[in-house]
Amino acid sequence: TIEIEEVQGAGGGAWSGAKSVVIKGELSKKGKMLGDFKARRYSGGGMFGGYKGTCAILGRCVKTLGRDVSEWLAHPTPQAVLGDL
């Protein structure tokens, strides 16, 4: 299971500051927990960030979190901290 815990993203694209997304999740099999994690990613928009909107910047955060979680799934551990935490 994965749960979005926090999203910070004021309107105005890169001009209104960095955006971030925090998620937490756990992996279980047949009722037994194999591992859990908490992860955060933030972005100011990257190259040409001034030309990107808030949703596009948050999308970068979520896409990178997806990569973080997929790497963790290969070797799940308890109380893992992923991304920019």
C-alpha cells in the first residue's frame, strides 16, 4: 500500500518556490509485513523550471518517487527512508 502523506505546491510554477511530495508505504505478503518506507522528493523545476507550471513540477517529484519505490521493492527493508529525507 502507498499513501500520499503531504503535498506542498503553491501556484505560480517555479517562481513560487520548490514543490514537494511525501509518501509512505508498506509491502506485505499473506498478512506478513516485509518492509515499509517513507519518502520525499522536492523540485524547483529543473532546467527551464521558470517555464513549467506547478503541476508539471509536482509531476517530476512523483515520477522520481516512483523510481525510488521501484528500487526499494527489489530489496524491501523495514523503516526505509527514500528520496530527499
